[in-house]
Amino acid sequence: MGANSQYVIGIDIGGTKCAITLVRLNAAIDDSLDIADIEFVEKIKWPTEELKGPDAAIATFIQSTRVLLERHGLSTDDLLRIGISCGGPLSSEEGLILSPPNLPGWDHVPIVARIAEAIDVPVKMHNDANACALAEWKFGAGRGLRNMVFLTFGTGMGAGLIMDGRLYIGTNDMAGEVGHMRLAPTGPYGFHKSGSFEGFCSGGGIAKLGKQVVLEKLLKGEAVGFCSTLEELPAITAEQIGKAAAQGDPTAIEIFRCSGEYLGVGLALLIDILNPQAIVIGSIFGRQYDILWPAAKEVLEREALSYALQVCRVVPAGLGERVGDYAALTVAIYS
């Protein structure tokens, strides 16, 4: 590997889409590396279903890495590292993807070894929540902190934990699966449980919650602006509810307020148990902050231990909608 190598590759593997990003680092890799030192060169992305399973996907990742390098006059000698961000469960130590629910057929896939052998550079992998936590800690809203929690609040709900100045993954990469916590005896189904944190606070959960609320209103003969008939009910999505809320629809606002209240319950548990300096929340939280946060804050102030709450900030992801772009790259740089 050349002494002046300054390029890294990030591979983002999701249930809906996959992407490879090539970046140039314009400074040395240390704690002073700033987001301004990261220059995005090119990104290639695909719908995951087009990659037709893990073998074809890995072959595509390898070939696309070579294409990116050649297209910009580079070789593998110019490449420092490759980082992979993927939904769990997985083993970061063994470099295995272990049957993620959003990647059917990806069973015990040795992706790290296969890519490292083909490209001949170091390859590291973390689950997507941990990768986003690293990105926010190094370049976003958690920069400079020793204790931070990152919550995905996207399609699902998971957490990445920065504890005492390092990424904490647990005994077998299962730390931070907060979406599995049951917050209520009944409620939307998520992460194999009704009333779970993911059931109330995720894209899928909000869609289920919305269908429940809308069904009750329609059966009572009440009008709902974004869904006027029972036939339209199955097609309701969190995105649709979010757009309606932005336009002031009272039912949509009610749904997001309910999600926000349960977010407050979940945040209180995390603050009481982990005593972080900040909880950084991605995706839907940033988009619906004006509705979610007041509802969550009201519950949080009632439920959390005051001494722990007063030292913890709750903020949207500092990297905004690009936190996913930085996640795999940060795994490459700092793992």
C-alpha cells in the first residue's frame, strides 16, 4: 500500500438499497480529522432486490470498487480501507452477516473475508446503528463526547452506544437492540413484540399505529383527510402520515404525538440506565422534530431521573439525512 494513500470505500447494505461510496481524506486519520477533510468522490447505488442475493451482491461490490478506482485514476495501492455498514444481526469480529430479517437469504455470509481477499485491503464491518453512532460521534452531534446514544428511528429502531469513549457492541454484537424493549402491554407490532419501542417509534411502527387510529375514526364515521375509505387503509405509510402532518392534518399530528409520547418513555429508560451526555436521533425524528420532541419532552421530564436528565441533550442527527452516507466510511476510518 502506498505511503500517500488517502482514499477509503464505504459499502452500505440495506434491505431496500445498497450503495458504495469512494471518498478522499484530505488529512491524516486521527482525532483531529474533520468532516471538511472528507471529500466525496463518487457514489453508486442499487435497489437491493436487483443484486439477487449475497453472492451476486458481493461480486457487484467487488467489481464496482474496481470500477470506481479505475474511473478516478486510482489503484488498490491508493485505497486505505473498506468499511461496511449492514443491518444486524452480524458478527463484526468474524466478519459475518447472520441472517438479517431485512435481507432474506443472507445467512452466515463471510462478506469481510471475501472482499478483503479480492481487493487486498483491510475491511471492517459494523451493524448500521453502530456505524451511524460512530459517524455522529466522530463528525456529528456527538463529537467530543464520551457517552452518547444514537437511535436510528428509521425503518426500524435500533441504537448504537458510545460508552466511556468507545463503541460498545456487547458480548456478541447485540448491544443496543432497544427496539425490542416493550413499552406498553399492547400497541403496534415491531421487533417481534406488540407495544415495543420499534412498534411505536419507527417507520413501520408509525404506519401500523396510523392504521389503528384511522380505522377507529372511520368506524366512528369521522373524516380523515389522508385516508377517506377502509379500502385505502392498507396502503397507509409513515411518509404519507408525515406529509399530512406537515400540512396540519389533525389525525396525522395525533399519530405523531402518540409516537412522540412513547419516544419519551424509551428515552427515559435509556437516560436512567446509561446516563449519557447526549441521545442523537436520526431519520424520522429530524423530519418530524416539531411534533415529536414536545410530546417526548413532556413525558421525559416526568419519567426520567432529574440528575441524569439535566446532563443529557436529546438532538437530531448532526449529519442529517447524510448520516447513512458517513456511517460505512466512518467504520472504514476508525474501526
